[in-house]
Amino acid sequence: EDGEQSDEYVGILPSSASPTTACPSTVIPVGDDPTVDAYGRGLLRVKFRGRADWVEVGTDLHRAEVAAYAAADGNRADRRSEHVNDHVERIELLISKARLPIKLFDLPGSESEDEERDEIMYEAWKEADCFIYVSQATEALTSNELRLIRDLYSHAVPARKRVLWVLSGIDRAAQREHNQAAW
């Protein structure tokens, strides 16, 4: 901030060692657009099932408040009272101070069973210029993950879009569980 390095990582979307993303999330840089108040940690907008319009939840929200709308393990009690029973289809986080002017899509993992989320995911793929696919290095791919990778490949190759595959947890490769290497 103000040219100074931060001593801690302060994410704007929920993160966890277990699958986190409950709905498609988009981080959108809005720069200095005077029509959008996206100061601090940004403006959270939510699309609820059955509603046509986006709902502005607020700006500069605490991590727990954002997680209540976006994370699989988010606490609904941290939502606004009028949203506690609503089903979140997707969220947008508009930020004014982005270091890179890029739109970032954070999509639910391949184990999502919601067909609507698949449709939203495929729509995001059409808009994307490139992909970062994240897998756990210490776990075998599931059949759903393999299907998702094949679908992504079928989309990316003809469209000439780049895919970066990130293996997370590689530092645990030397650990042993049940007398067997974790790798």
C-alpha cells in the first residue's frame, strides 16, 4: 500500500486447503471509474437464483462476509439477514486498485454437481484468453477432473488459448501416509 510492501497476504476471495469456491467468482478491475465505488477490498455483487438483477452487498467487506456468499464452507450467518436463505449463483468483486488490468474468473472445481454452474463455467471459458488449471499434486485425478481437463482441452486447442497447469502441494511429495509416499 502506498508503495510499501505488506507483511502479510490479504486475499480478496476466500481460500482454503480444501475445495473452496462454491460458485463462479469474477474479479473485475474497474480502475478509476467514478460510477463504481469499489474502494478497499472491492465491491461485492451477488447474483441470486431466481433474480434478474445483481445485488450490491457492500464494499470493503471482511473476509468472512465474502466467504459467506462465495465459499463452500462459508457461514451463512455472516450474510446480510435478507440473504441468508438465498441461493448464490455467482459473485463479482469489482476492485479499483488492480495491479494488472485483467478479469479473473475463479470457477468451482470439477466436483461441482450443479449443471447451472457448468453452463456458467463454459460461458466464462468463451470470454477467457487463457486458463490456469490447479490440481493437487498428491492426489490422483478423479473421473470428473479428467472430464473437465478433456473439455478444457477441446475448447482451448481450436481456440488457440493457452493453458497453464499448476500442481499444488508438491512440497508434500516426500510425506508418507499409510506407509506410502504421498506423491
